Amino acid sequence: MELLIIRHALPVRRELTEGIADPELAPEGLFQAEHLAKYLASEKIDAVYASPLRRAQQTAAPLAALQKVGVTLIDDVAEWDRNSNEYVPVEELKATNDPRWQAMLRGEWNVPEESADDFNKRTIGAVDKLIDLHSGHRIAIVCHGGVINAYLTYILGLSNYQQGFFYPNYTSIHRVAAARSGERSIVTINETSHLRGTGLPMGLFQKG
């Protein structure tokens, strides 16, 4: 089967004094999601899954609509900071050399409620369960940078890098060929052809 693991589009910045931030997509993010859906329109996708966080759901919606399937929410592919009261796009943190950016560079991505090991077990286990459900299919999972890092480092055996392995661009596609017997092969990483020439933000270093 073919697995498409897709990072969500650009969300808005949200910082609260209390409660869960869970931001929606920025206007640019909505356009990114539309370009993603059109790019994949020529491929038959049998099922679309998404993290329950709003930025992932909104990214998945245009893709599911064009594919004429529903979006199934999978709680276990939510990001490590799902309950945080703030969300600041990492590009903004980098631009101001925010202490939180420096913490990310040092690999200090954990939140007290979940260890790195627990996060990896949760997310990798969830993806592998979906693979088992879809022998011979092509499916998409719209999720988050930490989840993508966890799964690709698992395939590559790079456990020392964990979530900090690399930076997935917004709406980037990461293709994995997967067998029920356990074999995994990475086909593409950070596929973002759909953003080229759009002028939309892609990630840390690029615009489309």
C-alpha cells in the first residue's frame, strides 16, 4: 500500500493565557490546502485521515472533498503540544531568535504530559494500524511535523534524532510504500511541487 503523510497548512498565531490554542488555518494556509487537493486530484486516494486539531482537519477537507471521501479523525496522530495554550509558527520563532526556537534546536520539544518515547509509541502505533487496515490502498494522513519526524526516523532507524530529524514544509507530502509484513520504504520526503510558483509560504527557508 502507499501512505501519504501530509503536514498541515500554515495556521494563525494564537497565544492564550489559559485554555487550548488549537489555531485554525491562516488565509495563506487555506490556499495551500486547496493547491494540495488539486495536486493530488489525479491520484485515487481511498481514505483520508486527520489529526483532530483544527489545522489538520481544515487542511484535509479540500483533499477529501475532491476525492469524494470523508475525513476520519485519528486522535493518536495529534501533535505533541496539542494541549498547549499557545501556537506560534516556527518561522516566526526563528525570525526573532525566540528562546523557544533555541529550545527546538537543542531537541527540547517535550511537554510534561508526554515523554518523547510515549509520543513516538502513540504516533507510530497509530500509523501502523492504519497501514494494516488498508492493504493495497493509497491513503493520506494529514498531521503534524512532530508526527512526520517520528514516523520517518522510525523507518530509517534514526532514533537519536526523533522529532528534530528535519523540517517538513507546510502541506508537504511524505510518501511511504508499506507492506503488512512490516517492510517500509520512503519514496519521497517534503514533496511540495504544488506550492511552486504560488508565492505562498512553504516553511523555514522558502516561498512557493
